[in-house]
Amino acid sequence: MAGNELKDIFHAATDYVQHNSSQIDSDNLLYLYARYKQVTIGPCNIEKPGFFDFQGKQKWEAWKKLGKLDRKMAMVEYITAVGNIDPEWKDKFNEKDTKKMIGGGLGVVVSTLQGSDDDIDDDKKTIFDWCKEGNTQNVQRILETSQSCINVKDDEGMTLLHWACDRGLTEMVKILLDRKACINEQDADDQTALHFAVTCEHPAVVEVLLAYGADISVPDSDGQTVMELETSSDIKRLLQNYTNR
């Protein structure tokens, strides 16, 4: 199969998946997502998401597992997978729509897990989306006009500070704390931002939280304080030094 022909079929397959993702199970979506990333970007080049970003970790691990898989082979595997999911996908797919996508560049459509951060347009992103991305400029801009959302919780019971600590975003953590984010606010599992930073092993974030006066004695819903959590030796040392002051 010629290179251009392969690209055209891959392009059509990604568009088919985008329009039929609700009918594809999560395991297959994950498989397709990893190969799409390998084709359009190459080997995984981003840091592993935080411990509590379960979907993000799944996607990262699937992509990372491909190693240095050749982009052409990734396209072949993507197309083959779509054929296995629906052997008649080419017949069902509107040829006119396919032609619109060809020649537009491989970045025109993206095959992702439903509800991921990847398919949110900038104009639809909330302060939580900007926070997770580490976009300090947009977070500060929103807080300047709506300071009241600094301690608002999302559907998972997490505040902006929880997410910043989960992702290891040191500068974001400082900005939120300077704007009076509640440092000991607890999520749905009674975990504080410090619980997140310790569990996700972000020593720089732990150091900032301790400097701002985080309470190490707050227990989560399992009765565990941060001193009882499994974490790195560096963080254990930070916590121990803090208690010995």
C-alpha cells in the first residue's frame, strides 16, 4: 500500500471512530488512542499523569507501551483494529465526508477516550481544565474576575488545589495558596491537598504546602494522616523534619 493511500485510509478510520466512539468499548478506544498518538506525535513524550488521574494514566501507559513503534506500523494497526471492530466500516462511512478529511493533515481529527481533556475546545474549558493543564495565566485571569471559585469543588469533590497537587504543578500551587485557597480542604474521601502531593510523590509541592502551613494531622476517610501514607524517602524526610521543628 502506497504511503499516501495508507494515510488517506488512516484519516478516514480516525474520522469514523470519532463519529462512532459511543459504540466502541473503552479497551478498544484506549488501543486506538495510543496508536493515534504514535502516528501524530511519535513515541510518548509527556510525564506520567498524577496518581488520581486514572483515565490519564491509562492513556499514558497505553501510549508509552508502544515504545518506538514505527508510525507506518501504528497506522496499519489502527486501521486493522477499526476493521476488527466493524468489518463493514468503510461501506458505512460516508465517502463524501472522507474526502473532506483527506489532505487536511493528520491532526484534523483525534481518536480519544470519551470525556478526555483532549477534545475540549479552549473556549469551553473551565478553570479546572486550565488548572489541570498547568495554565497559570488563564487560571489567574479567571480568579481576578471570580475569586469565589478558588475553593469550589468539582464532581469528584476536588478543589483546584487538589488537582494542582495531583499533577505536581508547583507554580500553580503557589498561585492558588497566595490567593487564599483553603490549604486543608478535604475531598470526597477526606483527603487534603497534602495527601495528594504525598501519595503522588511530588516533593517540591509537599515542600510548598508545608511552608504555607498545611496540617499534617488531618486524617482521610481511612483514618490515615500523611505520615502514614506510602511515599518516597525524600518526602518522608520532609514530613519528619517538619514534625521535628
